[in-house]
Amino acid sequence: MAVDPFPADEEHGPGQPRPTGLLDLLSVAAVALDTEGRIVFWTPQAEELFGYNADDALGRYAARLLVRPEHLQTVITLFSEVLETSRSRAGAFPVRHKDGTSRLTEFRTMRLLDDLGDVYALGIAADHNLLQRVETDLALCERLISQSPIGLALMDPELRYLLVNPALERIDGIPAEEHIGRHLSETLSFFDVGTVESCLRQVMATGTPLLDQYCVGRPPGDPDSDHAWSLSFYRLEDPGGRILGAAASVVDVTERHRAASEADRARRRLALIAEASTRVGTSLEVEQTARELADIATPMLADLVVVDVLDSALACRRMRRPENGPELFRALALKAARPTVALRAADAPGAVAAYGGDRLVTLCVHTGRPVLVRHVGPQDLPRIARDAEAGALLAQAGVHSYLAVPLIAHGEVLGALDLKRFRNPLPFDEDDVVLAGELAGRAAVAIDNARWFQSVRNTALTLQRSLLPDRPAHHTGLELAFRYQPAQATSEVGGDWYDVIPLADDKTALVVGDVMGNGIDAAATMGRLRTATCAYADLDLAPGSVLQHLDKITCDLEHYIVTCVYAVYDPRTGRCTLANAGHLPPALARHGRAPTLLDLPTGAPLGVGGVGFEATTVQLHSGDLLVLYTDGLVETRHHAIDDRLHALLGYLDEPGRPLEETCDLLLHGLRHPDDHDDVALLVARAL
């Protein structure tokens, strides 16, 4: 922005030039006297100051015009000294104004010599009160600028420094004298100089100040920490409106910035803990809970998260933790904020690895306390990584901070939450330790519940499978296939069962039943009823009679209701006699005919007591398919039972399909991942 050093005066008012500088502001008057003391030069400012115009003043003796009689001798003496000694004199002196009043005026007098050798006295004058006010303002400005804790800078229109105060010296670390004449971009290396320059040019173009512009950077005096400043910009003009440049103020608001950052971090931590309460522990699956913990901790808490659980804890074996020595960990979850070679340094989920007693994760589970390494160095990596190769990968990824927090539930250490930072430049601190401990504590309780639930569930499932029959031997006139499938969702094992019982005269009993309830008790009850069914079947009782005896036994079992279908097939006659105790009807599929549900008297469930059970006989021809099943195959929470039974029949449109394939087709077609009931399925084909 080029500036004309001698701009033309602009009209300030009718016939009056507008003030353009300090001299105009002070209205400095000039008066010249000859050796006789007569006025020979009189400026318009002199008229403004003393009230006399040029016609009134020129040619008159200055002393008689401007000085009161009591001061006359003093003025004559001073006037003679100036002309004789060439010494200038300065001071305040009362001058008589045209209106008759005395005005205290600041004078500086000096001798002038023209080219002819004539001598004159020049007096430069200004109103004393006005000058004193300007001097006071200047002194105040100087003190404010030099002693202010706010950094201040004045710049010319080309954004070169004209003035810098000591506070700004301390901010940018450059002495004030080294700023002068330099461009803004040469000193503010830690600011966004482009944005600052743009703001300054906008202010100079519009005249509108820009206030409290927030800026964050790292100054040369503290390159490891963020500092914050509030910048304000103003346009500088002279009294005539000429643009002189711009002023910038820089206020250090680092403490406020850090307090706000801490408050924001605290809010985000609380939000993360609140989010963890809804996102961690949504299921009774150990692996899923570990994945939820890793997901919630990435990336806000760490760039790389590993959830390691002691193998003995997963097996629900309480072991006394040694003070030192190795530990066997199973990695359950691994999550990184972004792709990184550090993933290759961690154990894959499901992998089991032994870590020596000198490893930090082992120390964490032995002591039950967090292990924090704020600044990871080469000497720390061997204690963090599983081996030298993994340590090299962590170093390559730039891991600079490490934290391990124990997973503790009900006083038992289950494993550790392993956290690393390589993208986040901040090291872990005590607040991170508290946050990680809170997340780990919540997750540990969920993992503890899940592992015990899975242990009980596995026990019940093992018991139930042990109580179900092995693959049946050959039965005359029948081809058989069966399946048992526990609930696919995280619920307990139920009491569904099936059985194939050989009878006299090549007959075969087919049984499918369902004990209402779940868990070990339901599995044990199922085992008792299956044993009783085998015993009554061996007596060659009719199906209705067998169900009546089972009903009496079930009545003696507390709080249990059981449904059951009992069928006896005679291959010599092809007749199949069935009785139903509150169970879903079997399905029958025949060649050339649409599959159908058998119309059996439903009967009451076992355990009601005092009811009879009617039997129904169905003729089975060669190739006919009889399907017995429990309600877990067709019942869902979202569909009508009639629709589901119709879907079942749709899968039986080809009775000639291999029985094993039929079983798989029914289970895959009708079951869903969120099903909360187990299934017993028995398929028989007449030969």
C-alpha cells in the first residue's frame, strides 16, 4: 500500500483545511521580529492563538501588542539575549490576547539570519494548556505501551514493524530493536501468519476493528506446550484520516485456554463413561464385551487398545497370583484408531501367549495396580512387547506412551486393559489412569458375569448332550436323522430332548419333548423324564398310557410343565400311533401330496395331572416323512405361529431329500441368530 508523503490538503470545512498532523493539532504559531522588535511575519495560526489578524499585527511592536506592562522589561531582556548570543530560549509566558485576557503560551525563541546578513528573532508558540494535555497523553501512551502486560505492535501499511513493546518481546522471543523494519512473517513463525496478515489488511481497508481473535501455537520459549493468545487489530489514522498503518494487541490467555481444555476433557471423559455404561456389557459373551471395551477406548483414550484376559480366569479357575513369574494371557480384543504396523506387534484375538514376569502387563495383573510409562523409550519397549520383533514394530509405529490397567471384578484380577499412544501427541497422565480404571472396572464386571454365565451354560449343555441318545442303531422299517441345537442367542440351555427307542416285534418309539425352563435344572429334569420314558416304553404300553405315567411323574417335579409327542411305528403294518401332551403337531410329507400337519388331539401338558391322552393312528407308506420338533424351531417373537408352521411345511416339499440334508435345511431356514430357545428335531422316513 503506497503512501504519498506529502498529500494535498482536503477541505475540512468551508474555507478550512482539515488537520493532518500533530503540528496542526497543536496549532503551532510562528512569529518573526526584526531587531527593533517589530512584527514582520505572522502566520494564520498566530491569529488563531492570539486573536490578531495579520493587518493588526504586522509592523507593530510585539512587546506593546502582546505583553502586559509588568512583564515588558523581562521580555525586552530575553529578546536582547536571543539576538546577541544566538541562544534559543523556551518556556511558558503569559500573552495578552486581543480580547484582553492573558493566555499562558508555550514559546521557543531563536535567532534567524537571512542571506543579506539581517538578523531576526523567530518565536514558535502554542497554547500551554493544549501542549501540556498532549504531553500528558504521550507520556501516558508511552508508559502504557512499555509497561503493559499486553503485547503491542505498530505496523506501517506494508505490515512492517514500527514499534514493539517489551511484552511482545517476551511472547515471540525477539528483541524489540530486531523487529523494527521487519515484516510480520519474519517474526511470527508460531502463528498462522497468513490469517493474521489477512485480518490486518481487512482492518486497514475497512477501518473496522477485529477483536478477540483466538490463536493457538507453540512459542520459541516453550516449544513443547500449546499457548493461546487473543489478538485484536485496529487501523491507525492521523487527524486528517490518512492511514498510518495498523496496531495489534496480543493478550496471553494460555491459562484460560488450558482451563477450558481441561474442562472440555473432563466433559468428554464423563461422556465416555456414560457411553460405556450403555455400550459395554450388552451381552453375556466374553469376547463381545471385550470388543465393546476396545471400541469405546479408541481413539479418545488410546490409539491402540488390547484386552488381555488370563486364561485361568476364562476357565473360571481361581488361582493364587504369584508375585513374579510368567502368566498365560488370551487376547480377546484388538483395536487401532488407524491402520498401523503396531497391530502386527499385538497378539491376534483368540491367541494365547505367555508373558514373563518382567513384562509390564504381567506386573499389572500381579500387583492389581495400573502401570504407567508416560514417555516410552528404547529401554521400555522390551518390557512392553512380546518379543524383539514386536518391540521394533512398536518403535516403528511411534509408540511414545503406555498404560496398563487391571481388569478386577469382585476382588479377582481377570486380565488387563493394554493402552498405547502413537498418534495422540499427549502422554498418558493421572486423569487418563482414572478414566481407564473406570472403564476397565465396568468392563471387568461384565466380563466376570459373562464368563460365569458361559461356564454354567457350557456345563448345562454338556449335561444335556450327555443325556441325549447317541446316534441310533438301525431300526427296522425306518430311516432316522436328528439334531439338537442350543439357543443361538445368549440365553441358557433348555430342556428339549428327543429319543428313539427300539421295542418288541421290530417296532420303534419316537419321542420329542420340551421341559419348560432352562439351565442345569431343566437339563436334569429332561434326563429323568427321558429315563422314565424308556422304562415305560419297554413295557410295551400304548402311547396314551405312557404319557399318563409321565404326567404323574411330572406332577411330582416342582414348578415344571412339559410338552411331549410319543409315537410308536410298526413296520409290519405301516401304522404309526401317536399321542400328544400339549405339543406342536408333527408334520407329514408324502410323495405327490402337499405336506401337512397331523390333526392330533392336543392334550394337556405333562404335569397338569388327572387328564387322559388320546391316541391317533396314521398309515405311513414307503417314502413318507414324519417330522417331530420342539417349539424352538418355529416360534419367534416377531411372527405368528401359523405363518411359521406354514414355512415349516414349505421346506418339506421334497420328501425324497436325504434326511441329514432335510435337518440342516430346516435349521438353517427357520432359525435366526437372536432365537432364545433350543431345538430338538427328529425326522423319520418309512422304508
